[in-house]
Amino acid sequence: MRPVSDVTANEGTGLPAAVPPSGRATVLRLAGACAGATPAVVLRLAGGHPAAVVGMVVFGLGVLAAALLLMWAAETAREDIAGPLALLAFIAVLPEYAVDLYFAYAAGTRPEYAAYAAANMTGANRLLVGVGWPLVALAAYCADRRTGVRRGVVLREHRRIDVAFLGAAAVFAFVMPLTREISWMVAVVLILWCAFYLVRIGRCSETDEEQPVGVPARLALLPRGRRRFTTVAVFALAAGVIFACAEPFATSLVDAGASLGIDRFLLVQWLAPLASEAPELIVAVVFAWRLRGDDGLGALLSSKVNQWTLLIACLPLAYAAGGGAFALPLVERQVDEVLLTAAQTLLAVVPH
């Protein structure tokens, strides 16, 4: 990947490249993310048990901050580790994995949590397609109006790999509502399919040449040794925050639903994914606003592939590790939700 300092214009646009934030602004942004995570970490270390709504807000901010730190670290790491955008997308959604796998693990001894595992998984997947993709398109449209040049969002040729793998996974996903469970056999197929996807995308002759923006753009300018140390430190910090916040955030969501009189299934389905994936959605929109719609939509597309394969595959494994069988059961409502999400996924790839 070329150094950020070498990039003077957005390729194919003739417009100046985005200027990285100053060192002071970068430090303030990193400090702000750490400040957002601090109350949750302190509360967890102190063994505090706040009211459900308070816990939902505090630990939700912790998950959001961890997701933001993880996104920055993953983008910065691409300066030193060559790899496809799919790898970045996988790392960026780890907070979503942590929350959802906790629900599946807890369902091994608390069967009612199986519904929340399905809710969180379907909500995360529908959020990427139903909210993320339209936001990228809207940002690209606004960028076109701003520049007076009509570009839209045009996916590069190698994105067909992502679309093809997602389409095949979407067709296979109908097995789950038909059998009313996510079985270990489904998990094996999806894990192998995800592995094949990563190998195939890694061999693609076309590479993602998008340049980092914001905090990663400034961190990429650091000397190699300092950059690598900072990247590792931010990764470790984000992982620690995720580990501290995933369980209390998940339980607070369930308890808050009862306290507020809100359907707990819907609260888990939409609020948890929104907290864990907000940074990725923001970055995708920023890419589109800066005339890089392909990069923005490509990141969300890669995230969708790994969530619709590996995330689903991990659920029955976590359920079994928590004391359940090697098949996560789906009752009537979860069957409908999985069916709806599979249909949305299939419709999303058909136009491509």
C-alpha cells in the first residue's frame, strides 16, 4: 500500500485527497473513545450492578467505543499487513460477534436466550443491508451533487466475488428456517464457505487501494516502529473493552426491555447491532462522501459475507459450549426473522 503522504488526489476524480487530522486532533479523538469506554470498564472491574437502563447506556457506550478503536486499529494495520478488505471487515465486526456469542452461550443454561441470539444475528445482518447500503448510496448522491459530476456507486469488477459468495450463502440459509434450527452441519458448511471466500478473495489479482481516512490516516504517517506499537496497543485496548462490556451489555439490554415495557426481542435485535456496527457504518458513509462509494459499499459487503457465514456458524458452537446441544433451536418468531433476513440478502444481491 502506498504511504498516505504520497496520495495527492482521489484516483479518477481529480479532487484533492482528504487531509489527515492533525496530531493533536488525533490524540483528542483517541482520548474521546477511551473516555467513552472508561465508565463501563471501571463499573465492570468494581463489580457494580447498575439499573438496567443505566447499564444499557454505559455498557453500550463501551461497546461503541471499542468498535471505534477496533476500526481505527484495523485500518492502520493495513499499512503494515497486506490483505484484502474482507480481513478488515472481519475485524471490524468483532464486537457484534462478542455480544451475539454471549447470547448463544448463555442459552445453553437459559433457553430463553436462544431467541436473543437469533434476534441479534438477524438484526445485525439486516442493518448492514437495509440501513448501511442505502446510507452509502445517499452519501454518494450528495457527493455527486456537491461536485457536479454524476458518479453514483459503481462496484469494481472484483466485488463480484463478494456478491457471488453472499448469494450462494443466502440460498443455503433457507435451510435454517426449513429445519427450524441452526445445526452443526450448517455451521460446518458455512465455516468452510467462509474459509473458501477468504482464500479466493486473497488471491484476487485486483487489490483494494483505498487510503485510510481520519485517525488511521494520521497514524499511518508515524514511523514504522511507533505505528506498529500504537496499532497493537489500540487493538489490545479494544479487545479488553469488548471483553469487559459484552456480557453486561447483553444482559442489560434484556432487563431494560422489561423495565421500559419494550419488546426485548426488538431491543436486542436493533440496539445491540447499532452500537457495535455504528463506526463501520460511519466510515462507509465517509468513504462515499469522499467519492469512494465502491470502498464504502465494499466494506459493508465484506462484513455482510462474514456475518452471514461465520457469525451464524459460531452460534450453535457457542450454544453447545454453554451446555446446549450442537443445534441452536429456532421457534416460530425466529424462523420468520431468519426467513425474512435470508430473503432480504438474496434480493440484495440479485440486481448485481
